[in-house]
Amino acid sequence: MSFHSALGEWRLRSRPLAESFASAVRDAVLSGRIPVGSAMPSERAIASDLALSRGTVVAGLMLLRETGWVHTRHGSGSVVRLPSHMTARTAPWSLDHGGDVEIDLTRSVTSAPHEAYVAASRRAVERLPGLLVDAGTADAGLPRLRELIADRYTSEGLPTTPDQVLVTTGAMASLILLAERLHDRGRPVVVESPTFPGALAALHRHRSRLVSLPVSETGWDNAEHVLRTSGADLAYLTPDFHNPTGMVMSDEQRAEIAQAADRHQVTVVVDETLRDLDLRTPPSPARHLSGRGMVTIASTSKVIWSGLRVGWLRAAPRLVRELLLNPLHATMYPPPLEQLIAVELLSDLDGVLAGRRAQLRAQRDHLTALLAERGWTFDVPPGGLTLWARPPGETGPVVANRARSRGVAVSPGPQFAVDRTLADYVRLPFTAPPEVLTKAVERL
């Protein structure tokens, strides 16, 4: 693609030419039409190609240098790059730049750890040729990836072998496969209230009848009663940095749930997607919620990047073999290259986590300080990505509607409840940089 065609119809913008040119280059870099690290044409060539004056080109390039999109070395020309303020952040850049709203706080997603991810991708491509001689069709996952996942569980006190691991495209893919295999649609499924809306959507599409297990300030107190009386054969729980409250289930409640699930023959799907985002100093991981009949699901989506579609489930080897027979698994199997990237990142996950935890901890503390000054009430979450908070004097839906008219999108509490209750709450991710959180809170 030529430089001219990469910029598209940039002259249609209602700005001075130099600003429009710089904006077009930024958009082309973000869309991938101009690769990061590529050399910019000379000023003379750009001016000729785009029918611009040299002065306009020089002014546009100066804007790009000042904002970090272009780096110029004397005698070596200019090279395209991403500004450090974009590569160092945890929230996706697009969530606070443009779109229907100026600041989108409805999604608790992260951008990739930039340098680590790029380096891992390069190493993965170097490993790829050995896989290209095989079919690349869906199976249980690359052996090295399954070994890494199993070793991590074992090191955390949950002995695991690779044949207990099935690789999927994410935690929700794992949940769907498990519901297909383990759930009798004539019986209900127990879910927390509040809980992750994606899980509610997945189970609703499975035509499951959902029964709420309240998660309150004191935890999962009624778990035994709900598992005993609901008639459910499946439950979906998030014991570690629960989404959206950020709570951690106590050891006593874990033991009680494991015993109740065994006694009442309920399979518990334990979502550990947020488990590694422990913001305590130092991190204090709880014992895994495990027991006979329990299945663990997790993914790289929150810890590393949502764009890395690699997840897994941990189950008995027999169940793993049965799930492999489901035709759905072939559509929920990540490409080999993505699995190789996951191998590289999971091999040094602690290195990635250290920086992410520090950044998220600082952003959480910044957000909670701002909200406390304005009368919001909440418990500071010990981990995860979100704050579950009560706004002063208004319900969550009212706050969400008013905030949207001021350019901020937030998720009100009813979106996280089976019965559309919890109207007093709003979920606020703290993944955005402090300056964006400050602007969002001022508008809220």
C-alpha cells in the first residue's frame, strides 16, 4: 500500500491541512495501514505524493514528533512509532477517544502489555515453522501450553496434569462447552447476584433457568442453602476478585461450597479469569476453590489482553476427552500462533503481572479517593478491575442516563442481576489512566 492510499480521504476533514495530515497519519497507524516501525517517506516525497507544500508537510511532521508518533534521527530519516502514553496504559485507547461517548467505562477490558506482547509475538513467529508441517486442527491444545497451565496450578497447591487441561478461545467458550455437556435444561443454574453479564448472556442463550446466589458485604453466606434447595445441577461462581464487586471468598466459604456441591451433586464452574489481578501488597492468593465435580475456567483476557483469544478449563481427564468430541469445540479453539504467543507470555507471567498490578493499584486508589470526596459509598476491592459503588442520592440507572448525556458511559447495577435488581449500584472499571478517571468522575 502506498503512503498516499494509506491515508485515505484525509482532505475531507475540516481542519488546517497540517493538522489533518497529522491526524490522518495517526489514524493510519492505529488501523495498521502504516506499520509501526516503518520509515516515513522524505518530506519532498510526501509533498509531491499528496500535492502539499513543503511547509505544510514540515508542520504536520512536527506535530507528529511532538506527540510521539514519529521519531526522527538526523541523517537517518523519520520512523513511525506509538507514543509512550498509549503503550504504557492499561485501558484500551479507544475507550476514551471518540465513538458515541467520549469516555466509555462500560467495559472492564485491558490493552496489551505492549513491549512484552510485541516481543512474545516475535518469538512465537520464530517457533511457528515447526507447527506448519502439521494439520493445525482443533485438539486439546499445544502440549507446551497445557504443561505451563498445569504447572501453574500445581505450583499454587492444586496438583494438575496436562491431560486435565483443555485449551479454548476464552472463559466464556469454556462455560458454553461445559453447559452443553453437564447441564440438563430442565434444571436451573445457580449464578451469583451480581455477576458477570457475559455469563448471564451465555447461560440465557443456553435457555437455562437461573437462580440467584446473593453476594453481599459478608460474602457468599447463603451458598449451602441455595445449592441445597434450588434443584440446580450447575453453578457458576467467581471466588477470586469477583466481577463486579472485587470480593474474595473466604476459606471457610470455599470449604462449605465444596462440601455442599458434592453433597447435592452440583457441578461448580469456577471462573478464575481475574485471580492473578491481586492488588494487595504483597499478593495473598487464596486456596483454589476445588473439589470433586468442580471445573475451573480461566483465560488471558483480563491479565494480558482481550485480543489474545486463549482460555482454558481444568477438569477430570475423562471430561476433557468428552468435550473434545463436541463439534462446538472446533469453533472455540484458538489458532496455533495465538497459543504460541500465550506460551511466551505465560512463561514469564509474573514479570507482566508486577507492572500491571502496580498500575491498577494506583488507578484504583485514585478513583476511590475521587469518589469518596463526592459521597459515593463502596468497599475498596482487594483486586480485579472494577469498583462496585453506590452514588449519593440517585439510583444507578439514573446516574448512567445522566452520565451518558455528559459523554460518559457507565454500567448500572441491574445489568449484573438475574432479576434486574441492584439498582443502587454502578460498576466503574479503574483501568483508565488517572487523568481520564478524574474527568469521568467530574462529569458523574
